[in-house]
Amino acid sequence: MGLFGKRAVGQPPVLERNPRDIEALEEFVTNLESATDEASTWRIFTSTYVEFYDMEYGAAWIVDNGVPRIEYEAGRIVSALAGTADRGALVQKAIRNRAAVYADDAENDPRVAAALRAGAVAAIAMPIVRRGTVTAVLEMYGRSETAVDNALISKWGAIMRVAEQARQASLAAFQTRQVSDDRLAVTNVVSALGHTNDSGRALVLALDAVRTAFGWAYGSYWEIDDTENVLKFKVESGSAGEEFRKVTLAATFAEGVGLSGRAWRAKDLVFVRNIGDLTDCVRAPAATRAGVRSGVCFPIVSLDRIVGTMDFFTTDFIDLSDSRADALRNVQQLVSQRLDIVRSAETSAHNARALLDTVSRLREATSDATRVADAAVGRASDMTGDVTALGEASNAIGDVIKVITSIADQTNLLALNATIEAARAGEIGKGFAVVAGEVKELARETAEATKRVSEQIAALQTSAESVAGGIRTTSETIGQMDAVQARISEVLEEQATMAHAFEH
């Protein structure tokens, strides 16, 4: 007795119409409404038939260039078949025959043998053929004679074709929805990023917006440390378990290492279906234990230079469609551009504040210079008056010197006359002659001293006139400086107005 009922040796299973096959298809189509990507359609495909027919085991194999790999498996004997995926002779036979293949004994197939030892009774491998090529195989193991009602092997081919058409239709509908969802996600990201002018806040908003828009569990932003030339953790969003978070916070990535390092080196979007496969990533073991499955990362660019990366993780295995990859590249550009704008605005605001500070200091210096100039003008005016008074005093002294000079001349003349008269008096006038000589000498010295004073006063008057002229010139220059300071003040006011505009 096999999976499909009694049959004679060497004969195919007996055909019996079974409405359960139709019911199974209906349930499969209903379950496909919850599909989220191609991988989920294979999970639904496998799980529906395993549960509906009460199978011991079911597996969906994806065939790429004739080489099969297990996409999803379910059932009670999954552990018993561990390590036999590369020895599936039944699956290989279905690929070669492009038709369903039945087996109820080992037939030199280690995988079938392991299933029979674990309690299965028989097995069937049903290929899915598209355009003449086997693209997938559904492998199932039953544990009782009634696991599936009797049916012809050929009928299973028809059932698989219908099921595949339903799966493809569901996948097409999902992709249509995903394109719409991706556009909405991009719109939501743009909307979220437009609400802040702070770069730190913009990073948090970007992470939150991208993560929630695409329905991912965890996201983190990494910034390039130019000193050490590594990516260092900066900001996070969501949660993927405490262990994964601790490893993330402590990690750093060189260019080309880990998911973020790969995006850095590629300068493009990088997707990994199973983060646990990254042997050079310190987060891979923690991700496997925490149930973190797929990861996607894109670089953040500023002025044609990569400054960081954003990575995101899911708790289910996903496939990245072309439309979603395009949407994420659009998001990458939008996030990079917005961060550039915000950082430029921050730099402009900083420069504006620095300009305002400079203008304020220049304004104070200008005010000080004006006060000094005004004081200098006042002192120059006072000095001009003093120099004028000095000139007048010098003139008065000159008049006195003239009187003294006249007196000295007269004294000298009198002394000469006295000397003449003393000579006439003879012996009696000798004493008078001596006095007259001394008076004459004194008159001579007075005349010389008076001459020197006159010369000094003349020099002083010349200097005073020169000083007065210099003070007048200085006063005029200071007046011109006042006009310049006034124009500088006007320019500073204009700069202050511009700086305020930059700041706001």
C-alpha cells in the first residue's frame, strides 16, 4: 500500500476521483492571499499540502540551471532528513522526467530511506514546469495509506500546473501591490524627512521611516570614522533582540566586511537573503540565534563621497524584487540628498552665527574708533588754541626782547660816553672808567643773550606754526575718518541683516 492507494506491481496507481484535490487547491488559493513575496508563496505551497493531506514531510525545491535547492520544508520528520538535501535522487528523477515520480521503497535513495525509517510510507516528487523547463519540485512524504486519496500520477501533474498558475497569479498580484506600497513608502520617507532641520534628528527619522515603510524589524546607521577608516555604529531603530543589539553596538566594519562593509565597497545597494551566511560578519551568529533572517544595506552619499550606511533586517526570509530594489535606491538618494541639505543648512546657520559675532565685534570696534576720533578732534582743537596762545606769548616776548635790546644799546652808548668823559677827567675819572667798562661789557652780554633768545623765539614761532598746521591737517583727516566709519557702520548693518537671514 503506497501513498496513492493499492496498485499492482509495475502498474501506476489506480485513479479515483477525489474532491479533496479541489478542496486542497481552493485552500491553497485562499492561503496565497497572505503571500508577501515569492519565498512566502513557496512556504504557503508546501505548508498547505502538508497540513491538508496530513503529510509527514513536504519540501519546495527551487531548480536553478538544473540544480535543485530546498527553499522551504515543513513536517514532523524535518530533522530526520537533515543532511540529505544533496542526495535527493527522487527529486533529480522528477527533474529529468519532467513528470511526477512515486516511490514507496528506498530505491537506492538515501533521502527516501531516511524518511521511511522516520515513519513515512511513501514519497512523491511533483515537478513544476514552465516553458518546458522544470523550475521547482514539490516533494512530499506520507505516513499513512489515506494520507492522499487514490489518484493517477498524471493527475498530479495537472494539479501542480493549476497550483503553479495560482501561485504565479498571486505573485503577480503581490508584485503589483508591492510596487504601489513601495511608492507609498518612498512618499512616507520623503514626508518624514521634511519635518526637521537637525541632522541627528533627520537620521533617526530616516531610519524609522524606511524601517516602518517596508515592514522591517530593525535598522541601524553606520558612520565612517575617517581616522580609523571603519564604519562605527551611530543610530538604531526597532528591535531584533537584546543579544543582536549588543553585538551591533560594539561592532565596527572595515570596507568590504559584513553587510555594511559590502555596501560601502560596492557603493550600491546590497541584499543578503540569509545574514547567517556572512562568515565575515560578527553579527551573523547572534542574528541566527535571534531569528534575524534577511538583510539589506545601502550607502549614504554626501558630495559624491560615502559617509555612512543604513542597514535593515527582517525576522523572515525575504526576496528582494527588482521594483523594491529600485524603490530602495530611490530612498537612498532621497535620504542622502535630505541629509546633505540639512547639514548644509546647519553649516550655513553656524557660519551666520559666526558672521553675526564678527559683525558685532566690528561694530564695537567701529564705535570705539569713532569715540577715539571724536576725542582726538577735541584734543586737536584744544592744542590748536594752545599753540595760538603760545604764538601770541612768543610775539609778546619778542616785543619785550626788543625793549631789552634797545635798553642794552642805550646802555652801551652811555658806557661809551662815560668812558670818554672819564678819559677827559684824567686821574680822577679812572675809577669811573672801570665802572663804565664793566657796564659796557654787561650791555654787550645782554645784547648777545637777547639775540639768542630772539633766535629761539623765532624758531619756537616757526615750530608752533608747523604744529598748528599739522593739527589742522590731523583734524581734517579725522573728519574724513568719521565719514569712513559712518559708511562702515552702514555696511555692517547690511551684513547683520544678511546674517540673520542665513540663520533663519
